[in-house]
Amino acid sequence: MKAIEVTAFGDADTIEVVERDVPEPREGQVRIDARAIGVNFADIMQRRGHYQGGPTPPYVPGMEVAGVVDAVGEGVDGFAEGDRVVGMVGRSGYAEYAVADADGLFDVPEGMSFEEAAGFPVQFLTAHNCLFEWGGLESEAEGENEGKRVLIHAAAGGVGTAAVQLASEAGAEVFGTASTAEKLDLAADLGCDHPINYVEADFAEEVSEITDGEGVDLVLDGVGGETTERSLDCLAHFGRMVVYGAASGEPGRPDTATLLFNNFEVVGYHLGQGLQRDPQRVLRAVPHLTELLTAGDLSVQVGHTFPLADAADAHRAIENRETSGKVVLVP
């Protein structure tokens, strides 16, 4: 089978197309004939060598795969050959076939394409967890989030488009940052009440002006660097920031004096570690997400698709901020 291999830490030129043996599912696993493969910024961080606990080259990247069950290992109940599924595979997802633990698979909802399904697990679990399970908003209590304000950075990205929809559906007032008018329009269409172009304006000053200096109750920060520090200037007293990434390449370094005198909370979120250490807390989101997706209240925004062999181009496009929504590879 064809697979994508990262040969060394570095830029996208370290990505090559290779031939690998088709993997065999072990006990409790299934093999997936991949039809769409999700690309995540974590894949890029791993390739750069900036991902704590990440793989060492050479390796096949890729965390999530949607496709058709091709083979079933011993001890698997509930899935059979031919089932349409999507799931997290940990790594080795950039390939024509992948194996996954059966207990981490989801049925692809009727009417959802494989490309859309590949944008569901990482993005929507991250967004839901950061807003609700880690962020403190109420996910299903009508009216409980009235008056709550949420700032979502990279609001037109994979996690951002999911978070904007979820926060808006939950009744919060949504602020979102992006770098172009096209991306801001997408965020607005998904429910962002206050799209902010961070290239043309200081987002913290914009938030202060819109809220008459009161600030927001929750910030979702997957950017890091200076964005983290400036985000603290956006928080209302007793506000909370959930940090789930460092797309800038630099982790944020919030000033503890600012936290102290404003009673701020900064909460870290890592999907992989969460699934490993407290899967029930992470997967608490699944019934709510499934209900909303099935009802059509949420939509996966597939912004760009690339052939599997062009995985390096997909990475470059994300790094150059040329994408919006979910980026997907198609074998």
C-alpha cells in the first residue's frame, strides 16, 4: 500500500511517499480501507519535532481516518466488514489502510461524506471539550449561557469552525479572530457575532471596545506565543482561558501576576493525553455531538482536499495560512 512517511524532523520536504505492508488488525482492532484522512496541526508539530512525546522519524503520521471496515480482529463486537466508520488511530493514518481500536470508532452518520467524517473526531471533540468539559460552559441547558462571551482564535480553522458553531448553538456571544475577509465571512456564517481581523486590528482592543471594557468569560487559544498573553487582556474578572495548542510555534507564557490579581484560570487541554488518562471525560461529548450532527445543527467545514501523495503540499498550505476549515487527504 502507499503511505506517507516523515523521514526526518524539519519542513515539509521531509515528507515522502513510500510503500508499506498492509497492516493486520490485532485483537480488539479493525482495519480501515481509508477513503479520507484528516490533517491536523499536531501532525505538523510532530513533523517539526516540536510535539512533546511525539514520534521519532521515520514514521507515518496521521491521527484520524474515515473509511470502510476491511478486516476485523478477534474480540471485536459491533463492527463488521463493509461498515462506514471514522476513528482516531493515534498515528499511521496517512496511508491507504490503517488499523484502529474498535472502541474508538464511530459510525459515519447517514448522508455524511467520508471527507466530512474525517473532520469530526479531533476537531469536534477538541472544540466541545474546550468549551464545555474544560471551559465551563453549559452544553445542553437552555438559557444557561445567556450573557456568556467566548473568544475563539483561528475561528475559520478546523477546531475554530467547530467551536464557533457549538458556542453559538449553546447561546453564547461569540467573538472570533481570523486573518482574511474570506475567513471572517465563514466564521460569521457559522455563528460568530463579532469577527475580528487580527492582522488589521489589535484583537484585545477590539474586544474591549465591543464589550465596553468588560471582556469575555472564556478564551480558546490554540495559537500560543504573544496571542496567549494578549488574550489575558480580553478576559473578564474570574475569566478562563483554555490552551489547546501552539500553532505559532511558540508556547504562551502567561504572566502569573496577571492571573493572580484578576482571578483568572488558565487550563491546559490535550486530546491524546485526555483520552489516555480520562477517556470518559473526553468522550462525554460524543452523544451531544452525534445528536447535533444528525439533526443538521452542526456541519463539518471541509475547506481543502489533497490527494494522499500530495500530503507535503497540504502541510505547506496549512503552514502558509492558505486554508480554512478542515484539510483532508484522499487516497
